Amino acid sequence: MAHSTTLQSSAAAATHDAPRTGNWDGGNEPFKASYGKLMMWFFLLSDAFTFAAFLTTYGMIRHKHEVFTGEAKDFFFSTRWWPIPDHVFNAFPGMGEANVPLGFVALMTMILILSSVTMVLAVEAGHRMDKKDVQKWLLWTILFGSTFLLSQAWEWTHFIHGHAEPTIMADGTKLYGANLHMNQYGPVLFADLFFFITGFHGTHVFSGVCLLVWCFIATTNGTFEKRGHYEMIEKIGLYWHFVDLVWVFVFTFFYLV
């Protein structure tokens, strides 16, 4: 009995003294990710499911609607068929009624991609504990994010007010622009989905800009230097990259396909 107890004690001591592996064995951080970063990944995963559901809904609704079968140059707006994005999103600020298919949306996409680059540089500067560089790149990211929001506000305004030429209904009614109840460009659901999906994404961008402003203020006040790390910048960076990645899918599904 005493011998058995001694063996059990030796085995327990050996287990306790065994070197830890890189996997989660109860005491280690899982995959060397801190609790905060792990929770951010969980949040982003759940948010990804939400956006996936919205885009899937868009695809199913669009599939059920009639499509224009003629030549693209002969296309005209009608509530009978789903609109062609090139004809809806073809305006550009300061260019009047010039036809620039998806030009402004492409510029918005480029701005958001550039904001991801500056966010990466801010995170890298945080790893080096370089306060000035963190401030600089955060400021650039805030600038790009704010520019994207202003651009989206202009796009919404133009979408709501509509094109110079109205869509004439069968009863002679003239439709200008779009809202949640009528749509110059096609079925009402097209406008509903546009406002809902791009608005939901825009809310994420706005939240991200607010978080970046807070991070910039905290960096300026030396909060992260006192903590001895800039992990918060990295966590907000994960969120920002997610928002940028989601826009690529929104851009593809809503504007290109």
C-alpha cells in the first residue's frame, strides 16, 4: 500500500515538473494568444456569421428576381428586374452626370485597403514600443476610416436622391431615387438590402474609428507605455482588418456580381 502511494506521488511530481507544450494544457494561454485577443477572435467569428447570413439572404432574394436579358447598353431601370450595378453606382463627386461605373466605390475600397496597411504599421510600431510611430499610423488610419465614412455618406445621398432621369411606372408615376418604400433603380428589396447591408458595415467602420480615436488618446497619454505593451492596438487592429475584409465581400456581392 505504501509502495503504491509512493508511485502515485512520484507520477504526480513528474507530471507537475514536466515541461509545458505549446498547446493549451490548463495553465498556458491557448496558442499563445492572450485572453483579450482570444475573445476578440470569438467576437469576430460570430460577426462573420452575421455578415454571411446577410449576404446569403441578398443572394437568395436576387436569385428569385427577374434579370434583364437584353444588351447592357440597352438597359433601363424597371421594378420588373434586378438592376445592373454599373448603371446604379456610376456617379462621381464633382463630375455631374458623368458615367463612371463603380469608379467611386472602387476609390472607397482602395481607401479602406490603405487603412489596413497603416493599421499594420501601427501594430508593428507597438511591438517596437515606438510611441511616436504608433500615434502617426493610428492618425493615418483614423483619417482613412473617416474618409471612407464621408464617402459612404455621399454615396447614400446620391442613391436616395436618384438620377436626373426618373423611372416611369406603368401608371405614369415618376420615381426619383430610392428609400425603404420605393426604388427608382428596381425592386424595393434592392434598396432595402443596400441600406441594411452597407449601413450595417458602415456602423462597424464608425465603431472602429471611435475605438481608434480612443487608442490614439490613450497612446498620447502614455497609457500603454505604463502597461508595458501595446496589445490593445493589436486587438483593435484585428477588428479593423475584419471590417476591411468584410467590405471586400460586400463589394463583390453587391457591386460586382
